Amino acid sequence: TKIFFVLGGPGSGKGTQCARLVEEFGFAHFSAGDLLRGEVSSGSEEGKMIGDMIKEGKIVPGHITIGLLGKAISTTDAKAVLIDGFPRQLDQAGAFEKDVSD
């Protein structure tokens, strides 16, 4: 599976472009923010910790986001995956490659 990171500032159209690519080519699309909010909504222990960090204005550690992305990617058989809202720092891209990529 090919993985593409969709980068841009808030309101730059990442979600809009991802929706078009999903429709046109059948790619899977995962938003780091949506995955984090979903985990918070699940009520899991990790979700509670993420929720607390967000309320305190802290950045969720990269390894947590990477874990959620890895789980999400494992659920799809799409030929390509679009990820938006991640990485936020260069070291997160390296950690993602090490932990999730083939």
C-alpha cells in the first residue's frame, strides 16, 4: 500500500482534496485529528489521556498518533492511503516510517 501525507495549514483544502482523491481513485483517507477525536469518544483509557492532553492544550505524543494511524491503515485494502494532519514534525515522519511502513 502506498502512503501519501497531505500537508497544509488549517483551511488549506486538505480534506477537500482528499475527498476528491478518494472518490476518483478509491484511496483510503485518514485524518489524524479525526482518529484522535474518535479515540477520545471511545472512552478508552488512551482516549481519556488524549482528551486530557487536548483540554490542556498539549500536543499528543507522536507515538500515540502513529499507533492510531497504524491501526487504521491495517483495516483497509485500498491501493493507496492519504493521511492528513500528520506529521507535524520531521521526527514524526521518521518514526512513522520505522513503526508503520513495510
